[in-house]
Amino acid sequence: MLTSAERTPERNLLDRELKDLLEHAVEDLPEHYRSVLVMRDVEGLDTSETAECLDISEENVKTRLHRARALMRKELYARAGMTRQELFTFGKTRCDRMVSAVLQRVADLVPGSAIFSDSRPIEPV
């Protein structure tokens, strides 16, 4: 199947909607959180540069950034009309496969590991 490098109209529409959603969520943040979020996540300033620009401590920058991201996350979930549990489901079958794969990897790295209660090999994923 041949695919085009050109962006589809549907993809362009989705990108614009996502951009609008993010812009509104950022605009709705209180100013003291928004300024830190923009400086750190958009402009790429580090913690000390942001602290210097805003004349606040680095600890304050870290706290405000953490709170800004939490508010953004809450707002985006609310606008999407979903909860984290609905959005990021982790089904039983997938969980079982993941656990098996991790335990097998540990067993491969640590021969004779006491992680397993029996000597049965774990089925590969």
C-alpha cells in the first residue's frame, strides 16, 4: 500500500483542534503558573533561567511547574470528557502478558533467581 507524505485534511483538522485545545488550557491557567509553564515547556528555559527571569527561587519554579502541569492535565481530561481510568485502561490479558515478559527478563538476567515459586518457564510474549 502506498502512502503519501502529504498531510490529509483530516489530520490537519485534528492538529488544529488539538492546538486550540492546548492553547485554551494554557490560557486558562493562573498567570503565575502559565508564565512558568511557557518558559519551561514552550521556550525551553531551564529552572535557573526561569527563576532568574521571574525573580523567584528555583524551588518555586519547580512547584509552580508541577502545579501548572497538574492543572493542565485536569483541564484536558475535563475537556475530553474522560477520566484517566477510561483513557488509560490496562486490561487483564495485556497485564498478564506484561508481567510474564518482565519476569522472564528478570529470570534471564538473574539465573537461579528466587522470584519464581516453581521451576516452570514463563511463556514468551
